[in-house]
Amino acid sequence: MLQAFLNIFRIAELRNKIFFTMGMLCIYRIGFFIALPGVSGERMKEWAEQQSGGATGNILDYMSIFTGGSLKQSTVFGLGIMPYISAAIIFQLLGTVSEKLKALQKEGPAGRQKVQEYTRYATVALCLVQSVGYLWFFQSGDTPVVYPAYKDTFLFWACGITALTSGTVFLMWLGEQIDKYGIGNGISLIITAGIIAGMPNAIGMVIDGFDVNSADAQYSPMTVIFLVAAFIVVVAGSIVITQGQRRIPIQQAKHTRGRRVYGGQRSYLPLRVNHGGVMPIIFASSLMIIPSMLLGWLEASMQQIPGEDTSGFYNVMFGTVEFLSRNFGFNGYLYTVVYIGLIYFFAYFWTTVQFQPKEMATQLRDHGSFIPGLRPGPRTADYLETVMERITYVGAGFLALIAVVPTIVSGVFEIDFLVTQFLGGTGLLIVVSVMLDFVQRIEASLLMRNYQGFLASGGGKGPKIRGSRGGA
């Protein structure tokens, strides 16, 4: 492993790509602390501490996983990269139903560049809408974080909308620069950097609440051991489910030309167990935030009704809203059940959108390949669809388990959600999948130049290094 790590710096091109990627991520983290004009950082910090551990605080922490920024900090990167991801998802879904977008995607690099241009325009439009809600959120509530001199002024709105939109566009540009000149997926690396940046705070909370001499401490020795063991198990399981495949055997047809026989080789068609990645959790989480916030607002509004209204209808309605609000919280039973159901639904939905068994069967037939025992064409398509439905059920079950682990641990053991979110959920899956892709790209660059990679087998003995200087 150490030798493989040293080999990275022997290759000038790979070394420069890694340094460029790290530099772009450092720029992102520096810009993360640039405050919005007109917003008090001290009041924002006080408000964030008040919301910590509550429903609103948990929602903001959860949304920060997807944005690559932080909704609890008044920075120009407050919206993060989520508007760009939302726009990309929208066009990806539209590409399955719109014939014009399908035609553009089939045109090759020129068509994909045009779709990318549309995605950028949609990102700016989403930023303008979301920044208005973001700034309105700052000015509302019992403790507004905007300076009184700037509250409800045109200057504050103009500067705030411009700064938030520019921050997201700049992050989008950083991601594209990493894609072009660095290594790895730029947008995914930005989100991963934001998630990992929260890990020191979680570790600090565990250290502050740890007491080796007290079994009643918030983080006793057994609790810390459980957290470490659970983290290792969940990470290992995430790697397995991310890399897991169902390999369908493929047989190439034999062709006779003269006296020679060509083809007849056997290969396999890999079908990912977790074909949807983290998208089912993202969709399900986004929808589950709506009833949580709506019921909380409705309960608070009904509590402000004058006390003399004690009619039976009011008591029934208030009791129902209070019950639903309590059970649709992050630790609520109904929240967990509906959350798991939505993950299964979106897992199958995303697989249906992305996985096209008829097109795959047609491509196999056109290339002279077939699945042994099945006729090319509709029979092959039906078989692939059946297999994908079964493995999607397993993948969705694991996603549901990973998604609810932080909620269950936080509720049962009364551990802060900021700590438990590193035991599972979307954040952990994003980090695992992105880092696996990052390591595999480095591995491919090393092996392409006959260098030993990170994943070399045989007791760590890989291909010998041709020379001590960089370059193949």
C-alpha cells in the first residue's frame, strides 16, 4: 500500500491531477466561510445552537449532506451544489420521456454538451428561487439573524440573491474544472468534502461527552465501542452493496469463415445490486421533509388559537395534528415506516427509468451475443427485467436499513444526530461510493503505466516498477 502510494508521485500527470483536485477542494472550503452581507454570524451561531438536536436542526443537518454547504451558516455557499444536482436529475428524467432530449443525447459529445448547457441555465433559475426562500427564512422567526438596518431592504435582497446564486455557480464551475483537469467526479467530491468536514465536530462531541469512570455518561466506554464497531460494519456493508453485482453469463455466437471459427467466447453482463445508488434515499428524504415541517408549522399555529375555543372538533383536530407531528418526527414510527416505503418505491422507479432491458436485449442480439438457454429478443428482455426486479428488492432493503440506522441509534441510545449520521444514511453511502471511484481511477492510472496499484493481489506483489522516475 505504501509503495503504491509513493508510485502516485512518480507519475507527473497523475500527481498534478491529484494536487489540482486537492487545490480546488481547498478553495471550496475557504469560500465556505465567506459570510453573506447583512447577516450576523453571531446571531446565526446562537440560532443554530438553539435548534441543535431539535426537529428543525435535524432537518437542516440532513439537507446539508446533499448540498455540500450548510444551511446553518450564513455563507455564500449556503445553497451548496444541490440546485445543480436537482437540475441534472430533472434533465436526466426528462431524457427518458422527451424525444428531443433523447435525440440530443444520441448525438454524442456535441449533444451532451448542449444538454449540459441547458442544465446550467436551469441551475441558475433554481438558485434564484431557492435563494429567495433562504433569505426569507433568515428574516422570519422569533430570532431574525439579519441586521435591523438591512432587514427587508432592496440592497439586502439583491446582494443576498446575487451572492447565493454566484456561490452555487462557482461550485458548479469548480466541479467541472475537477472533471476536466483533476481526477474523480468533481460534484461528488465537493459533496464528499462537505460531509467529511463535519466529522471532526462529531468526534469532538463524543470526546466532550465521554467519561471512562461513569456508566451513566452520554458516551460511556461501551457506547463508544458500539459506535466504532457499528461504523466499521456499516462501512464494510456499504462497500459490499456498492460493488455488488449479479453477473449474467453471455455467450458469443460462433462465425465460420473459411476453415476458421471465430467467436464463441463467454463473458458476463454485470447488473448492479444497488442500481439506483443514493438517489432513492435522496428522493425519499426530500419528500419526508415536507410533512415534518408542515405538521410542525400546523401544530404551532393551532397552539396560538385562543384557549376559550375548547370545542370537541378543535380538540380532535389538535390531538390528531399533535399525534402526526410527533410520529412524523425523525424518531417517529410513522416517519420510519413511510420513509422505508418511499425508498423501495424510488428504488424501483429509478431502476425502471435507468435500466432498459429491451434496448439491452437488442444490443446483445445485434452484437451476436445471447444468454445461454434464452432466445435473443423479448425472452432475453423479460429475463433481464425479472432478474433486475429481484436484485433491486435486495438493494432497496439494504438502502432502507442504512437510511434508518442513524435515526434508530439516535432515538434508542439518545445520541446526537450529528454523531449517528456517520453510522449510515446518505452521507456515508456518498462518501463510500465516491472514494471507491476515486481509488479505482488512481488504480487504473497506475496499472496503465505498469505500476503496482492499491488493489494488487498476491500478497501485495504487483507489477514491478520500470523506473524510479515518473512516466511510463
